[in-house]
Amino acid sequence: MKNLDQLLEKYAEVIVKVGLNLQPGQRLMISAEMNTAPLVRAVTAKAYQNGAPLVNVHWSDEEITKIRFANAPRDSFEEVTPWYFEGILQDAKRGDAYLSVTGTDPDLLKPFDPEIVGTAMKARAKLFKPAVNYITNGGSQWTVVCPPTPKWAAKIFPDLSEEEAVDKLWGVFNKLCRLDNDDPVAAWQSHLDGLYKRHKFLTEQQFESLHFHGTGTNLKVGMPKNHIWKGGSSKTSAGVNFTANIPTEEVFCMPHKYRVNGTVAASKPLNHNGSLIENFSLTFKDGKVVDFQAQKGGDALKTILDADENARYLGEVALVPHFSPISQSGLIYYNTLYDENAACHIALGSAYRENIQGGVEMTDEEADAAGVNESIMHVDFMIGSDKVDVDGIKPDGSVIPLIKAGRWAFDV
């Protein structure tokens, strides 16, 4: 692609300065797919130029992953190497920032038994959970990015050659990540300021519940007392700002674990570990999924729901206007990082404790009583569209429209 080096330079600068907000003298650990190497090299260079004394890169390879699922004994998929995840936790506690660079083929694990895939992912998630909890509860800056890769591009643009697909995806991506600005860092700061104003307004309202209603959806999402909306940039316990996802268009919070009721229909397919789940709906009673339907991928959906005792409860609710740049691109990305920023969404599984006052300091028992869900899973799926409205319901019963016909319904 023309000007790819220049684009990677801009992207790396946004990741280091906006995503991670890497501090002078701070180390960086990177988990990355081998097919993202050009970006990883650019980020590594930018980190050292920013004063990092050490950048550690841990590579994975999707072809080796596929070889394992094709050839390993069926009873071996609970085997996981613990030192890798222990190392991430150790480095995070030392103060290192963490960057995840994904780029896996969306169909990588499609040929394999969803039960086996689920077993492997569950085993991995259990070992990764302590590091995830530490990092996401303010322990260190962290960012997830996903640059265009050949097989991903081919999935989105199946009628183009691989080279044409990659070029076209980079062209789309350039705009979605605001790299088409003369100063992308300044453009991101302006965007983050707008998200800050929205989540500040939402936190001040202290809604009793949110009501999603529209085509196939009638869902009441109860909110815990003293909940805190987040969006755009976050802050570590040491007071360092960072942006966890690039791109990001959402403001998000945690629902009350036991106060979600009604039915919700997914508005976009969910690609989970290579299985595409389409045209599905979930029914909740007192917070828990008690029924589900899926036109395609029902076995994969059941694997998510049965991952542990709390995977059927929600951990996140997020508001995103249907007219966000990602939605307006008109594409399905088969990648949650992008698709979740195209529409309002909810997440099965674990909550972020930063979304409730004092949540990080709570014991597990106190957190559960406050409505915080804890799970090895966190799986986002999209429920918003221009035909689903969202209202905020105050403790006195008054209603404030939040999203109407896919657009923000309140000014900040």
C-alpha cells in the first residue's frame, strides 16, 4: 500500500501517546500476532524514542494455533503454560504498560469443534484472569488494537484479491482511527473530550435503570448504586490517563448483576473464536440468561453461556450512536473491537470494577452484593441500531431519552 510506512508511523504515535500514554522510563510489554509485525516494530521504535528502557514482545502465530487444533489429542486442550500469564502479571505489578495487538483470521477456528475451542479458551482465560483483573482495575495502562491483516481483510471484502482487500481495509481504517488528520493525536484528544462530557453527564444522573426498546428488544437493565460511567480515556490508580481501545466510540458502565430483565436481540453477528453466531436473542430473568435462540452458531453461544457460573450474567452495558463512523462505514468487521463501536452493546461475563465507586477495594462478597459480576468471560455483542431507542429511568420514575433513532438524544 502507498504511504504505509507513514500510516504506521501515525498509528504507532497514537498507540503510544493516546492509547498507552507511555510515561518516560516506563517499560512496555506487547502480546502480538506475527502477522502484525510491521505495526509492532513501529510501536517498539516509538516506545524507545519516548524513553522506554525495555520493550518485551511475545509473539503468537495463528498457523501454529490451527496446527494444534488439527492434531493435538482431544483431551489435551486444558493444557496451558502458566509462566506466560504469570509473567504478564509480574510485569504489570512492576509498572509496565500492556499492549495487545490482534489480527487473527476471523475464520481461524471455524473448522474445529466449538466444544474443544471453548475448553481451550476457558483454560487460557482462567490463567489470564489474575493479570486481567490487576491491569483492568487500575494497575497499569493497557490498550488493544487490531491493524488490517490479509485474512481479516479478505473476510470483509471477499470479492477482492487479497492485496486489494488489504489496501481497501487500510483506507477505511485510516478514517476510523482518525489517522487521516494532520495531527491524529490532537484529533483523538478532541474526540475523547466529547466522550468524557457524555459519561460525566450519565454518571451524574444515577439512573435506576436503562430501557432498550425496539425491533426484537425490550430489555430493562438495572443499574447499581454509585455506578460510574466511563468512556474514551481511563485512569490508572496512579493517576495516568490511557485509552484502552483504539478505535473507541462508546461510553460504558456495569449493570446490576441481578436486575436485568426482558429479551434482547443481537443487531449484528458475533464472531467468537471462529464461530459466527447470527440472528440470536437472549432472555433474562433477575439478571440471568434463562433462554436463548440462535439461527446460526447456537452451540458456540451455549459454550459462552456455560463457561462458568456467572457467564449468563451481564458485566457491561455500553451506549454507542448508530451514526458512529464505524457504523456508517456500512461494514461488518467480524471483530469485536470494531463491531462493538458501531452500536450499543452489552457483555456477558465479568464487569470492570472501576464502574462502581469503591469497586476495586471491595471484597468479592461485597462486590457481589453491590451487583458486580465476576467471570472468566467477557464477551461483547451488539444490540443497537437506528430502530432501538434507549431511555434512562431515574429513581423517581422520570425518563430521560438517551438514544433516539440511532442518535444521541441529549446534549452536553
